[in-house]
Amino acid sequence: MPLRQRFKISPTSRGAIFKLKRWFYLNFFSKASAEVREQNRQAWLELSRKLIDELNKRGASDKPARITLEYEKGINNEFIPVAATIELMEIKPLEVITVELRKVGGAKT
């Protein structure tokens, strides 16, 4: 059964991939033996390449995004990505509220 890691929303999809990269290197690169490390690195490169290609096709590299990764973890801490879901967001104001602190203009003396 695949494991799932869901990340917080990032201001850009490039930032979301960077969060994913930091998580990967912390969990599957720094703690692995040399031969597993290279295997994990190749899996990461393939995953990141596919994510970047998909985002570039849609012109969405500067849009807010959240990534959810489904993966499997091998016996020797091997990283086996299964699927990645990219949620593209849109930041727009819902309502504009102006709070006046003092009146401007005709003040009496």
C-alpha cells in the first residue's frame, strides 16, 4: 500500500517542487547507503523531470500549488514514487475591506 505525503500550499509551483526536493533529500538521500542513494537519486530525477514538464506544458510554474506524493518505501529505504498530484491554485481577493482610522480633510480648529 503506497504511503502519502501532502505538502502545504506554496506561492509558486516551483516552490512546491523545492519543498518536495527538500523532503526527498532529508528522508531518502541522507539516510541511505551509497548504492541505494544513487538509485533514489535517479528516481527523484525522473519524478522531478515529469513534474516540471507537466507544469511547463500548462504554463503554471508561477501559479500557487500544492503537491501530494504517493510513494512506496523499500526494505533498504528505496524511494519508489507511484503518483504525484499537483493542485494548481488561484489567489484572488474575495472582498476588499477598508477600515478608516481618522477622517481626512476639513478638521476644525
